[in-house]
Amino acid sequence: MKYPTVLGVNIDHVATIRQARGTTYPDLLEAVKEIEKTGAEAITIHLREDRRHIQDMDVPAVMNYTSRRLNLELAATQEMVDIALAVKPSDCCIVPEKREELTTEGGLDVIGQFDRIRSATRQLGEAGVRVSLFIEPDIKHIDKAKEIGAPVIELHTGAYADQATPEGEQHEFERVLKAAEYADSIGIHVNAGHGLHYTNTRQIADISVIRELNIGHAIVARALFVGLKQATEEMLAQIV
Ligand code: PXP
């Protein structure tokens, strides 16, 4: 049986354009409104420690405005946990963060940062937030996520998306497939995301145990030419 796969649209890069000039536009809430005209199920934002795109005030603003689930991505720091606890989004995805990176490069170090990630997961979980851990498609990391007590994982599809050859893509796809099936078999809810585009999403969406895909850059880039509503609908057509 295949679980239905839903789409979370990451709107960080709408804020990237706004922050490039320090303007009040493009308005994040207008972006949410366009996305809500589609069947996308969640809105995803990442409050980075360097505040390069999403700003603190955006978090309650989007949370209060959207009628969809809000998935807040955050680093496992007490500052970020406190911000999340003040807003209590339905979902939080804990991600690794390095200031100098262009985007989230690689999954969480669930082995080396075990205590810190477990503390963040517990605090958020006790507040009723469903916590997801963004991890590499690796059995060892899935076992650690289970030990931490996370009900959800998001498998990092960056390595899959970055492959330049069909053989490389197939190899990375199989890693994602194996990891997803293993996680589901031990009772973890499996999401995936990063680097997914209009040409490589279907294969991941077709994995029977994948519940949700979080996609941002490709949709916001496509929206320049067709608008956010159509760009989201075109991605949904790859998923359902
Ligand atoms: N999932 C997580 C945890 C992320 O950090 C990101 C990037 O912010 C995404 C999904 C979306 O990646 P992309 O913008 O490449 O679609």
C-alpha cells in the first residue's frame, strides 16, 4: 500500500528576495495566499541563525495567517527552541546549520550531537509539536533518530539530486529507498526533501512509504515565470 504523499512548500527564497533589498516586498503572506489556492498541505520556513531570509517576526506572522500546517525548520539551539515554543507550529524540523553554507549541506549529526538534539526534540514534543529530524539516508542515523524519540524524519535528498549521471542517481535513489523502508518498518513517519526539482521528484514521491516532500528553491524559481500558484500546482502534478 502506498501512503498518500503531500507537499510542503518552502518559501524561504521569497524572503531571500525581500532581504536582498531590505524592502517589505515580496510579501510572504501573499506567497502563502497563492500557495493556499493549491493542494499543498504545508508551508515550510527556516529561521536561520544568521537570519539571511526568514526573520523572527515572519514566524508568528505566517503561523497566524496560514490555514495549512506550518513546518518550522530550526537548528537545535536553545534560542531556536524558545522561539518555536512561543509559536508552537504543528511541525518542527530540526536541521544542522553552518553559517558559511549556501544551504543545508548534509543531515544532522545525530551521533555527535545526540544530547543537544534529544533535548530540543523533547522540549518541542512535550509542547505538542511534531518533531522531525533532517538526516542522511543512513540506517545508523535512523536508529539514532528512533533512540532520540523523534516521531518523524526527513531524509536528505541532496546527494540524490546532485548526481550528474543516471547511474549515480540510481545509486543514491536506492539509498533513499532503503532508508525510507527501514524507517517506516520501525514506526517512523518518513518525509524527504532538498534539491528536488520538476525532473527528479516523481521517483522519490513514488516511494510507497514517503509521506511528505518539502520543496522550495525549484518552486520559487519556477514561480518567476508562471507565478507561485502554477509553480506549486506543477510540482503537485509530479507528486500525486
Ligand atoms: N528540507 C529541509 C530540511 C531544508 O533545509 C530545505 C532547504 O531549506 C528543504 C527541504 C528544501 O530544499 P530545496 O530548497 O532545495 O527544495
